[in-house]
Amino acid sequence: MPAIKYRVMLTDDEVEMLEALLRKGKSAARKQTRARILLKAAAGSKDAQIMEALAVSATMIYNTRQKCVEEGVEAALQDRPRPGKAPKLSDKQCAQIIAIACTPAPAGHDHWTLRLLADKVVQLGYAESFSHETVTALKKTP
């Protein structure tokens, strides 16, 4: 096996913090797994030993070691934020569509349907395409 590129060295305070995190057991499983990886890595265990003991991938061990060395112990325990997809409509556009839904329905309809509202979004030029399923999420927007 190749030499370990990122050597984890923890202070006594960091070791105590990780052990306390594991003792409490009130944190996410991924966070606890990363804490165990850091403790074993700091104790000098090889990646193969950590993989076998914790049933984790070599990639997870490598990434946890790297984040600890480059960014610190706290960063190594956390997941990076995931950006997600940007919303198609602005808050103002959402408010306008909700306001339209409160008006009388177009001719030939008893009430506004999700499909009619989705078509209205496209008709107003707010988006090139808009799913009727997405309209249901508009009322849930704070």
C-alpha cells in the first residue's frame, strides 16, 4: 500500500472532544463514523485496519483525513453544504401566481387547477417550462 498522504495528529483537547461526541451518542451516524476514523487514524491505524473495523470505504477515510489536515477537526466531522437546484421563480413571481390562484377561474373552468397555474407561469414568461407538480410547492414557500 502507498504511504499515507494525510497524517492525522490530534491534540488532547480534540481527542477528548471526539470521545465525548461518541459517548453522548446524540449526533448523526456519519458524524460519529468520521469521529471514529479520526481517532483510529490519530492512533496510527492503517487505512485497511480502519476499513475493516468500521466497515467504511477507503474514499471516506481518505476524504476525512484530508479535511482534518487541511481544514481542521470540526470541518472533517461535517458534511459540506449541498447547493441544490436554484428555484425557477423568484419570491415576487411566486406571490403573483398565488394571487392569480385567488382570482376567479378563467372562462370554461370552475376553479384554478395546478395545470392551469403552471401554464400561466409559462404564459407570463416567468419560466420556459413549469410542472404542475411544482405549483404545489408554491404555497409551502415561507
